[in-house]
Amino acid sequence: MSKKDDSIGALFQAGTKYRRGQLPSRTGKLAPSLKVYANPLEVASLPIPDLKGGRGIWQTLSQAREQIPEGGRIHLPELGQILWATAGFTYGKQRTHIAAGPISSLEVYLIVRQVQDMFAGVYHYSPRDHSLEYLLRDDMATDLEAILLGDTSNLDACAAILAFTGLPARHEDGAKSRAYRYLYLEAGAAAQCAVSSAVAMDLVASFKAEFYDDELARLLSLDVNIEFPLCVVTLGT
């Protein structure tokens, strides 16, 4: 007989199962679906995404991803394309990434280092009007190098970093037990969109899921009682 798995992951999986006759009821009380900053330093509109041309999906998926960035600058249209593909709205008013519920639990922050016509610092992506809200000035490369785990030797050559965060309260109407499951599923889907869109434009993208959680939350100025970081995608040329 196999030994029972008492790890945190196994207990979490068992504790969030749906069972017949025990499905949660819905109250209609969802948290706000989009995060809005009242007083950003600046709001920058992004170029309209180009929906024609580009590399096909099969070629993109087969392309090598774990390449080394050379340290060049990313152009604003490229960045706008990636952000829209990652967490924007389609013309059918759905999110571009797969969402487990009626609204997405994700927020996307951008840490800029070398992007054409943009100051270094932390930005928040607003999918509602496809824009960036400028939150914090400064080059965060040194802080990120200390926060991210694993190989960070190429971080200084990255032009920008996407940080994905989740708000479980957006799923707690009728799905409270599974809210955290949904966060991780959506973060993975959005990160895949980010990496695929970057590779389709011959950029270098790398997915990272290991970091010091509280330190990354502080860098992004998150209220950790309701929002926390999930994963990171680095972008370069």
C-alpha cells in the first residue's frame, strides 16, 4: 500500500475538491474585476496591437525559448503587443488568456529597464484602456537580482520584466475553496501567452516561478492581505 501524502500540496488538492451535493452557492458578491490606480505618476497609452502577420502558432511553439538576451532595447509597439496578448481584452470582450471564472484574477506589472521612450521603474498594465500606469521611478535590476532565485546572471541584459499577481477574492463568490487553484492556472496561461508572443517577435523570454515572495510584493507595493505575486517573465532582445 502506498504511503499517504501529507504534504502541503496534497492537502491543498484534497481540501479544494468539488463533491456531489457539496457545491458552494453563489452570492453575487465579487471583488472589483480590474485594479485602478487613482494617482499614478503618469499614464502612457500603448500602441494598438497588430493582429495581422507575425509567426504562426506552430512555429512559435517549436521555437527555442531559453536563450540569452543580448542587452538591447525593446520598442514600445513590441511591449504593447506582448501586454495585450498576455492580459488584454479581445474584440469579443474576453481576456486574451484563459480565465477559470467569469473574471480574471490576475494583475500584470511591468518593470522597465530598457524600453524605447519609457522611464525605468514599475508600471501597472490597465487592460481596460490598454495603457500603463507609472507607479515607481528607478531601475529595479539590483533589487530583482536579489529577489529572484536561480540563475540571474542575465537579468541585467533584460529590457523589461513582467510580474503576475493574483487576487483570490475575485473568485470567492461560489468558488472560495478553489480560488487559489484558479490563480495559478490563470497565471500559467497568461505567462504562456507572454512568452509565446515575445518569441513570435524574435524576442527572448524566460519564465521564472521562484522568488522571495514578500520582497517581490514590497517592490511592487502590493497589499499582501489581498494580492500576492505568482510568477515572472523576463523579456529581452
